[in-house]
Amino acid sequence: MKVDLTVNGSAMSADVEPRTLLVHLIRDDLDLTGTNVGCDTSSCGACTVHVNGESVKSCTMFAVQAQGLEITTIEGMAADDGTLHPMQEAFRQCHGLQCGYCTPGMVMAATSLLKQNPSPSEAEVREGLEGNLCRCTGYHNIVKSVMSAAGGA
């Protein structure tokens, strides 16, 4: 099936099998490997992207469901000149990563969280990110990063 979508601001087309997951279209066909596959069961959130501005685990969505939609991956968060998105910069400054595997999904989920709640409490950040897992248990600095990006640190 042919899928036409916008990814990181660029119009794209791809021929996919109907059962292809969005995460595999992103990684395998579009070569945007910042979106990670962590579990294939929607448990970890490593594959989180924005679909029309909303945080979505891309392993829970078929690529054909993205027809006509706007997808933003971690690669699309930084400015064209390479300037990091404020959330990416907060993760860098606050050491919000250890191995880095969960980081793209955490950044995407955290950005969506702050869009919905620009001034969250620490408890609200923890609750808002509970669908994203860090295998290194680096949650303290992840929460610190989100709070910093929100101006609450």
C-alpha cells in the first residue's frame, strides 16, 4: 500500500505492507534510527514519536494509519541549524540519560507532556512519563531535565 505522510516537515511516500508498523517505516524505510524499538509491545515507550503533535508509541500504529498525517521524530526536534530543542538541551545539561536508549522516547513524551501541562509538579512529570521506561533507572535526572525545561528546576 502507498502511504503519503509528512515526516519532520518533509512530504514523503512509501510503499508498505498493510501490517508494517509505523516504527518500522520510520526506522527501516526512512532511515530515521533515533526512534528505537525496545519491546514491540508498547510497554517501554522507546519508539515514541509525535503524530499530529500528539505523543504516540509508534509500535502501536500501522504505517498505513499515518496516511496524510504529520510525524515528528527525535531527528525533527532540533532546529535546521542544529540548535537543540529546549527539551533536548535540558536533557543534555541535566544529564537526563545514561545509556541513551530510552532518551528519544523520553524527550518526545516529555515535550508532549509540557505542551499539555507547561508547569507540572515533579509528581505530574513522573506520572506523565510512566509509560516510558528507563532500563538504567535514570529517572531522577530525567525528571530533573523535564522540570528544567519547564522552568521549574
